[in-house]
Amino acid sequence: MNNNLNINDNVYKIKGIGPKKSKSLNDLDIYTVLDLLNYYPKKYSDRRYLKKINSLVNGEVSLIECKILNVKLDSKSYNKKSGRVKIVAEDITGKISIVFFNGGYLYNSFKKGNLFTFYGEVSKAYGKTLAFKHQMINPSYALSGSEGDVRSIMPVYQTGKHLHQGDIKKWIKAGLNLDEQLTEWIPGSLIEKNNMCDIKYALNNIHYPKDETSIKAAKYRLIYGQFLKYKLSNIYKEMENKQCTNSKIEDILIDEFVSSLEFTLTKGQVDAISELETDLISEEPMNRLLQGDVGCGKTVVAEALLYKVVKSGHQAAYMAPTEILATQLYNNISKDFESFDINIELLTSSIKGKQKAEILDNIKDGKVDLLIGTHSLIQNNVVFNDLMLVITDEQHRFGVNQRKTLKEKGYCPNVLVMTATPIPRTLAATVYGNLDFTVIKTMPKGRKNIITTVTDELSKEKAYISLEKELKLGHQGYVVAPLIDESENLDLNSASEIYDELKIKFSEFKLGLLHGKLSREEKDMLMSEFLEKRIDLLVATVVIEVGIDVPNATVMLIENAERFGLAQLHQLRGRVGRSDIQSYCHLVSYGKSEISKRRMDAMKMHASGFDISEEDFRLRGPGDLNSTIQHGNDFNLDNFIRYIDILEKAGRDANDIFAKDENLTSEENRYIKDEINDVKESGFRNVL
Ligand code: ADP
Ligand code: MG
């Protein structure tokens, strides 16, 4: 009974959501009904048009309606796992083969002569089914005219633990029933000026769009809204910043640190360091973005700054997005600072009890010079004595508020954010506030281009041979898969499956399995085993994406590469080629579409993240809000660059708002302050 449900109520008030599901929703940052409405589909299934079998195109996702001619169970058992159901079906234009792998339990659902709709990717039939031109593998299906036989655009949500597609749809529908309670926070004049739909229309149509035009309008409104909110928060933050002077530190020389390094700095690193040093010794606090491609050596630049700040008697903090990365940083930096009498501590969520209390005391007393850690750094009980430098690594993973909270632990500290993502200046200004820019364009000497190959199921063996060859040379490797466990999507290879297979195939080597569901201790253990070369081959999910640095790793194989964004593939590939040894990256792609081929080609052809992001941009087209209906996940950071036009517009509008009404007191602007205070830590990721 959702009669007296309020849009700001906790999700557990929705019928059917108990403690377990509620917890799973919380893990996705969904607490209220409104949060649920802001959980956008990752893609849509366009089930509006029935296609005839003779007009199907391989690689396209289509809806067909046909009569069942024949149903066969391939395996003798009715075992859910092993049974394969093969169906021959026809419409008036031809026949098609429908195959359900691991679908033995479906056998009885299909009766000869019944009319069914099937929705899925069309591919070329093979083997004995060559008699037909096309097949569909594991499509969704429904008896014609039944409840499941939908003929409209349907949302598809990212599911999760205890969260099923059908449930999420039902809950969101319940939430949409309360759309009268939505508050429009964007000033009416801006809605009118930009010709936008209101929040009620936007949320209804992002979930259940009538057509492409309504998706486009909804997305525009939601993306604009997020950008506006961010820009407004940033301006607000900057106005506070203006009162900051006196961030000057003593100009300590860093020569001793630089000459202690095993390598000579590249020109890009030298220039970056001197630019950043100038910031440190000026009155105004540093507020800078350091951008440089994967592997260019940003960490050592950060170290030079940390050295300078700490040696001048102040404290510094270094925040990384994952525990694996924070621990690795802690280990590396401790080693590099070994001979300099610097007190370094690590703080993550698994450091607890007495140990934690002691660290916290030492931070407060100023005994800790440098604190490295994850989000744990921003907890209330972390209090610094004299925090003068805050560095965040791979900072797009952190929300505005998280960075702000850390910064507020010092009095106007210097702030450096580092990223490998190529971000144009205008975009960065809107997203991160008016940061200064430093770009490192050089790579350490002797780096060879990573040889990248693209293979499919059939030629995959070659990639494994290369993998084995590298391992035999005493090098190490990674195999990356999109998932941990077998998912509802049966044709994806999961890390644990691959791990089981490879353990047999590469029995002479030591393998490890790394994924996000492991505890921190387990992850750390694996990573240090890998670092110490007690593991030769690490099978992993994308947890290894960010920053991991194991120079002896020279080969990577990425399963289902078609599932990853180009920026993500580039980040992943950057885990190899971190020394002067020739490295290899093998992309195993099952994507059959033209776009998918061209994306893989882009990875083969380009070594630089900048080129790849340009190519990505070109392949997807700029800001065509229409184009995504078939292409899946649009709300992804990889894509943000596509909306640069909306971004710039929102940026200008935000400036206007403050120019006309600096204290946000006018009637029209009355909801803005709430929104600014309410900028969600992960809010940005939601829309992009
Ligand atoms: P990223 O910019 O991706 O964070 P890292 O800072 O992790 O890159 O550096 C990548 C690797 O290159 C590390 O192993 C680091 O020690 C090494 N490295 C950094 N600078 C140089 C250099 N000037 N010469 C040789 N190796 C370097
Ligand atoms: Mg890094």
C-alpha cells in the first residue's frame, strides 16, 4: 500500500523492499524514493517495431514474432546448466534458429505451433543450422499477447546483489506515481530560455520514454541540471576560497630527493614540478589539475611536492580511490622517502581499533607528516595539526564534496588533483572549478609501444600462446574479465570461470584471482604476492583498472573487450608497458558490429590516451543525445566529453545566476542553495 508514500521517504517504505534489498540499494547510493527515480536506465530495449526475418541484419538487436516449428533439447539431461535448447521458428518471410545455452529448463516453455516474440542480437547461424541465415542466442522471449510481450521502449537497469530487473522496474514505477511531489529547482526563466522540459517530464521519460525525442529531452534536462548544480557549487566554493591567502610555505630545495631517484626525470616531470613549486611558495593556495597519460610518471611529481611541504614542517595528505592503490602508494612512497626521516601513515577502512586511534592521535599532534589513504581520510575523526597540501589521485572517482571535505581539514591548503583522463580546459573549469592546468606530455625514456592485438573466439588461442611465452620469460601478466561470477547474461565470460580454466591450462604457473568482493586484506595479500612475483598471472575484474604499478607485468588479455569503454580499455592497458620491456595487450572481442570493430581498431592504432579519446568522440559523435538508444550505457564518465555543449551552457547560466543574485535570495532561486548543499558525492557519476 503505497498510498501515503512520500518521495523523500526511505526506500524500505516501498512494498516489497525489506532489509536485504534496502541494503543493496544503499550500496548503490539509493536511500530515498527520489534517489530511486534518479537511478537511470543503463540502456533501453527498443521493442516498438517488429522485424521480418528476411530483413534482419547480423549484429543488430531486433524484435521478431514467429511460430515455433521445432524444439530440441541438445543434451540428454534436463540439467539447468548443461541443457541447450534449439528452436526453429518462422514468420511469413523465412526461418530462424533460436538457441538457448544453459537453457534446459526452458524446454517445456515452447510448444510447437505457438506464436512467440523474441528480442535479441541477430547473428550468423553456424554449424548444422547453416540452412538459415540468422540466429538469436539467448534472446528474451514472450508468448505473443502475454504480459511480457511489450511493444514499446523499455528501460534496462544495472542490476545488483538481490536486485532484479523486474523489481527495480516495479519500484521505479511506484516512485513515478509520486511525480506530483517533485520540486523543480531550476529557475523557470532558465527552463524557458533553454527550451527544456521540467523535472516531472524528465524523470518520467528517462525511465519510460515515448520515443527518441522524449529521451533526448529528458536527458538534456537531467544532464544540464547536474552540470548547473556542479557549476553553482563550484562558484560557491570559489567565493569561499577567495578569502584564502597565506598559503605560502618555505622554499625548501628538493634536489636531494630528486637525485635519490633511480631514474632521471623527464622534461615533462621537471617542468611540472617547477610549476607546482611556484604555486607552493606563493600567497594564494595552489588549486591545480595535473594531467598526464597513464604511465607518464605523475606519482613522482606528487612525491616532489610532498617532500617540499613536509620538509618545510607542514603536513600533507594523499587520497587514492581504492585500497589497493592507497596501499601501493604507501609502500612505494615509504620506499622512496626511506632515507629522509619522514613519518608516513596509511589509513583505510580496515585499519581499526587501537591501531587507528594511535594514528589519529599522531595526526592530530602533527607527528604524522604524510597521511596516505582512501575515503577514510575524510572521516570526521581525522583531524590534522597543520595540513598544507592535499593531493587526490585519479580524482574523477571522487565527488566534489569528498574533495572539499578533505580540503577543509586544513586552513586553505594547497590542492593538487591528478588524472590520466584527457579533459579539455572548458570542461574542467565547469566540472572541477577554475583549476590551473599542468599537462605532462612526455613519457619516461625507453618505453616501447604496447603491441595490441584484437582477436575473437576463434583466434583467442594465439593470445594465450603469447601470454604463455611472456610467463615463461619470467614476466607477469593480467587477464581481465568484466564480471566476477556468471551473470544472468550468459554469454559473458566471468573472472572466476576464466580463473578455473586457466588454472588447468597454465598449471605450471601460479595464478591469483582478484575482484571487488574480496576483503581488503585478501586484496592486499594478492597484490603484494603479485608484486613480489609469487603470482605470475593475475585474473581480475576492473578493480585493477586504476593506477596499479607492477613494471614486470608485460602482458594483458582482456576478455569481452567490447564491453569496456575506450577510456577504460586504455587505463587497463596502461597496467603493462611500465618498463623498458616490450609489452603486449590482447583484446578478445565478441562485438560484431561495425562500431565495435572500429573501437578495437582505435585501440590497436593509438597509444596515447588523447588520441584514443578523440577517436572515441568521433565514433560516438558529439552530444547526439539521440544516438544512444541502441548503444547502451550512456550514463558513464567515458561519455562526459560528448556533452561539452550542454556543459558550457550550464556554466554560463550558473555565472549569470550569481552575477544577478549573489546571495541567491530571489524567489526564483529559492531552491538553489538546498541543491548546492545537497550535491551528492557520487551525483556526477549518475548522469554521465
Ligand atoms: P602514472 O602517471 O600513470 O601515475 P606512475 O607514476 O605510476 O604513472 O609511473 C609509472 C612507472 O614509471 C612507475 O614504475 C615509475 O616508477 C616509473 N617512472 C616514473 N618516472 C620515470 C622516469 N622519469 N624514468 C623512468 N621511469 C619512471
Ligand atoms: Mg597513477
